[in-house]
Amino acid sequence: MSFHLIQFPVLVLASGEQIRLDGRNTWIIGRHTRNTKIADIDLEPFGAKQFGVSRAHIRIQFVEDGSYILEDLHSRRATLLNFSRIAPGQQYTLKDGDSLSLGALQCVFVLKMYRNEV
């Protein structure tokens, strides 16, 4: 029996909740409303509206070189990467342990590893 390691990204919210990003290469992160469901990852169960998270706040994308790219999708209440405001529409490389603020909702981008049996 052999194993190989698989890496996947997780958003760890300030509350300790973990949101695993898997099953695709690009994720739109924001909040759903009754009438709109733009986001792939809905942060509304975590108080997104009260924290100022936009419906389509950020995009995280996995690229072929193994890195992850962050882009603010012209959110209303801004995105901070490691406590610095990022420019909407610009791409930034995410690293394990980076701090993110979507409006006032804080989380950490973490790369987790797990063993997969082959």
C-alpha cells in the first residue's frame, strides 16, 4: 500500500470554523441572499452581512505552478491581505498563513495536507 500527500486550501475563520476549498480551481467567496447566489462559498452563516462581506467579495484561484491567487472583486468594504488593503481587480499570491479580512470578517488562508491511499 502506498500513499501520496494531497494539499488543499482552507479558510480558518476567527471563530475557529474551517471552510475547505476543494472540488474546483476557482472559488468566488461572498454571501448569498434570498434572491442571489453568486458565491461558490457562502459566508452568510458566519455573519457575513453584518461584517460587510459583499455578495461576490473575492476570488481565489489555483494556478498551474501550484500557487493560489487572490483578487478583490470590487467589494464594497474592501479586502485586506496581511492587514494591508489590496486594490480591486489586482491579483496577489496567497501564502500559507496569510491573514485576510473581507470587510470586518477575519480569516486565515491555510494549506492543509492529507495522505491519500493509492
